[in-house]
Amino acid sequence: MAVACSEETDLRSDGVHYERLAVEALITDRADRQQRVLLNKTIPYFDENSPSGVSGAIVTVSDGKDEIRFTEKECGVYEAPAGYHGEQGGDYHLKIALPDGEIYEADASMPHHGFRLDAVDYAFAGNKTMGLDSLWTLAIWGEDMETTDYYYVTAGVNGAFYPFEMAEVTDDIYFSGNVINGFPIATLMQYSQIKELYGDCAKYLETGDVVTLEALTLSRDYFDYLMAVLLNGTMAAIPLFSPQPANCPTNIKGGDGTAVGYFAACPVVSASVTVDDPFRPYYKKAFTE
């Protein structure tokens, strides 16, 4: 016999919103990548407008020897000088001085690469009889380090990458300390509905397209932050049915103590493959021998 009960719940908001500074700051070890700090103001949960950027701030990042000034390129978007990048093992300090005099600061250390990425290849995984004719699998070749590492993995097509909500945040439990030969690490879902949301990263694969897989090695604290963001943005929880965090962790300090977001430093590895036949069902022979 099954027994259940129900109780009506009326969720209401009193309309009070406490505006906070939202910081998105990531330093990588890639000299060919523009390093950015994004500053916004939070908005109410049910507000359908986009967050407003914070203009006029003084943003700097220092490594204990040099201090780099980030220039505001558009409202709320601050960029480092071209060619600036971090180094594995380096320690970095972010300082944000707002026009109203509030100061926010954060510290981050860049870990070393968690694994070596030698190659990536694709395989058509669709099945038209099941309506899955827009599905591809990406597999990697390389070697994972012996340490326990954490990753942010995303894929791109012709330089356009999937956004955060379509990427994967994971540890190395499936291949820790081992050589990696054709591990299926990501899936591409390429169809019109997703393309309308995210653009050309979700275009249907064609001959000549360049598919890139990118992996950032994360510190444990940054991994915990990204997992909390995922849990707050979806109803999935690990372990199953565990409670979602009420607030995501942050390393941003100062001001009135209510800033949200994170400052992180991560090394990046990537590999690309050019599509020769979108419907090729097997990985390239050169990678499987």
C-alpha cells in the first residue's frame, strides 16, 4: 500500500531585492586568449531583463611582482593588454575599485595541467530511426596525471564554443593516472533549436567544419563553485535528492561583504579535428592503432 499527502504552498515574493556586485574573472595560461573580468549588478530572480554592467571601475591583477590594469572595453567588460596571461603555479590577486569607493579583492592560484591532450576525434552517434540524426560523440587521446584533478570541458565548432550550461564540470575518476585512448568525453547535440539559443556552436556538422575540445584544469575550490552554480541552475543533485546549496561559494571579499561570483586561474589544453565526413561512424584509424 502506498500512502501520500499533499499540502498547498503559496510562494510569494515581497519584491525586495538587495543588489550585489557579480564578478566573473578568469585568468588562463593562453597568450592568444583575451583575459577578461566581467562586472555586473545582480537582478531579482523573476526579472526578465539582462543584468546591467558596472562601469567606471578600476580593475587590476597582480602576481606579486607586476600589476596589470584591465581596461574597460564596454560597459562592465574589462580586458587585459593583448598577450597577457598567467602561468601554471602562479598566484594572482584581483582588486576591483568601484566608482563609489567600495573595494573588492580575491586571490587565486593556477594549478598545473591535470592531463596531456594529444588529439580529439568525432564519431557520428545518431540514428535516424530514433530521431537522433544530430548527435556526435567526441573522444580524446592523451594521458591523465596521477593527482586527483578537476576539469571544465567544453566543445566548439569553427571557434564558437558551447556556453557554461552546455559544458561539463567533472573530476578524473574515469581515467585518473592512466593513458587515455579514445575516451568519449563529450557529446555534440547539433540541431536548430539549440542553434537558435547558442548560435553556430550548435550548427549541424558539415565537411570542413573544425571541431575543438577544450579542457580547463580547476582548483578544488573553483570546482566546488561551478558545481554549486550547476546545482542552483538545475534540479539535478549529486548525490541524488541531496539539497541544493542556498548560496554559491565565493572568494570575492570586501565592500559590504555581499558580492557574488568567483576569481579563478586555470591552465587550458585543447585539440581540434576537421570534419571530413559528418556521418563517419568510427574514429580515425590512425588514433586506434
